[in-house]
Amino acid sequence: MAIWIDSLRELEKQQLFAEIQPGKWSIGALAAHFMYWDRFVLENRLLPYVENRSVPVVEVSEQEVNEAAEVYAHSGVEQEELIDQVIAKRLEVITMLEKIPEKHFSEPFQLLNKSVHVADYIKGLTEHDIHHKKNYIIHGRERLVTN
């Protein structure tokens, strides 16, 4: 994902921050979305797990996090700065994952009111990223070609 985010440097500023389709996020807002959720996962899931603490029950509104990410992306942050921040946060997540012993990936941990295997949790995060990336590659290319 970091490589794909880094490739966004090739876009013109207007291309990065314009809606892909009416009512859809810009690619810049999508990048900020990854960063905001990476921060949440890092602080509220991975760090407690790595530190052998219970994973906290955190009331989180997906809509609020997503809206905050979109607002940030369109707050005037420079393209290079946004991309650098997104990559840095993703690398923090990767570094934290590397601290988890391989044998623990098949062990469950308590997440809210259910037991989840670390590997399955990471798989879900990866599938989420891929879903967004596919969507925006398809619609983003269409938009970039027609404009």
C-alpha cells in the first residue's frame, strides 16, 4: 500500500484533491482515510496487544473518523506532506506488526465482545485497503482519462 500511496506523487494537485465521482472522496481524502484508520489501529489495537495489555473498548464512529480524514485532506495540507504522513503512519503499523512474534498470529485476542485471531484481524484490514484501492484505481483512471 505504501508504494501505491507513494505513486500518488505523480498526480497533479488538482487530480489528487478532486472528487473521483460526484459525492465520492478524492484520492487525497482516501489517503488521509488510510492514515486516520492506521492511527486508530496502531493506538487502540496493535500497541495494547504488543504491550500485552487488553485491547480497549473504544467507542468509535466510522463516519466521524472518515469525515475528519476528508476534512484534513482538504484543509490545505500540501500534497507531498499528506503523502509523507500517510506513508509514515503505515510504516509505523508495519513496524508494530513486526514486533508481534509469528506464533502469536494464530492466537486469539479479545476485541470488543469477540475473540479474533491476529492474522484474521490483519487480513480484514488488508481487505479493507484493497477494496478502497481497487475502487479508486478503477474510478480514478476513468476520471483522469476523461478530464
